[in-house]
Amino acid sequence: MSTVQDTTSVSSLFGAGSATQAKSSTKETEDRFLSLLVAQMKNQDPLNPLDNAQVTSQLAQLSTVQGIENMNATLESLAASMGVGQMSEAASLIGHGVLVPGNTLNPSLQQDVVGFELSRPADSVSISILDAAGNEVRKLDLGSREEGVNVVAWDGLTSNGSTAPAGKYSFVVDATQSGQKVSNTALYLNAVTSVSQSSEGVKLNLADNESVSYAEIRQIF
């Protein structure tokens, strides 16, 4: 079941309500300033009236304060709008598989898919699949691979040809170019079950009870 929040609650999280407070604060500041200015002008010494430059400077300061608060209100409104848009976009991923950073495998959930992201091309890439105890059950020799995201299939078999028993597995990617290590990021496939809003932004909740940020998605299935 989706935990997508409605427009009202998401807007409040991103400060839409603060825009009203900002407008109220601006009005109060303006009223106080004008009251002080009128009182100052009424009580000025006729022989030493207010300097026009002083009045102009004070008005300029008020204008600056108003400008900053109006800009803050505009930015808060924009952030609220973007937040609602991200939630709606993320909600469309519910039920889809996503490739995100991680090195776990669970054949009963999302079998066959192993992913990785290379920082540059590699002429030799291999993947070691490990059981829960850290023992290697299969090694996949992939040869050369291009820079960026790569996805390969694991047939669920061990090195002796038997079917790997149900359970959690992990994998390690080893990539080299001319004998030099190529940095890489392991990626795993999981299903999006819901989306939620947190102080860190939109989160995708996955089938294995993990959650990732929207920006961590490398590929959508």
C-alpha cells in the first residue's frame, strides 16, 4: 500500500504554511517602520528637520527587508511545489524494480539480476557470488565491460551446477584495466513497495525493508 502523502501535508512539510507567516512578518515590519517614521517626523525639531538622505536610507532598508522576505516566501512555495511533484513521480515507481547501490541478492525476491557501475572501461570483470557465510558459490567471468551501469544475469546455479538454496547472498565485483583496478559500485535489483517523505526528501521503500533516496536510482525496470 502506498504511503504517498496528500498535497496539503506535503506542502506543509516543505514550508508552504511558512509563506503566510512571512507575509504577516513583512506587514508587521512595515507597520512598525511607518509608525516610527511618522512619530519621528511629528516630533522633529523645526530648527533641525530630518535629513532627506536619512529618510531615503531608512526606506531603502525597509525595501531590502521586504525583498528578502518576499524572496524567501517564493522559494518556500517553489520547494513545496517541487516536493509534491517528486512524490507524484516517485509514486509511479511502485511495483517496479529499481537498480540501486547495494550488493545483496535474494533469489526468492528478485532472481537473476546483478548490476554494477564502472568509473571507466575495464578489460576484465568478474563477479563472485557469496553465501551468507561468505563462501564463494559461483564466479562469473564477464570479460570486458564499458564504463557506466552494467547488468548481467545469474542463473541461480552454484559452481557445481546445482541450484543455490533459498537465502540471502552477496556479491563482489572485481574490475581491472591493463592490470589496474577500476573503481566500481555494486548495484542490486529490488521492488519498490511504497514511497514516503522524510526530512531528507523523498524515499523509496523496497521489498527487503530497505529505503533509498530517489537520486540513488540507476535503472528502472
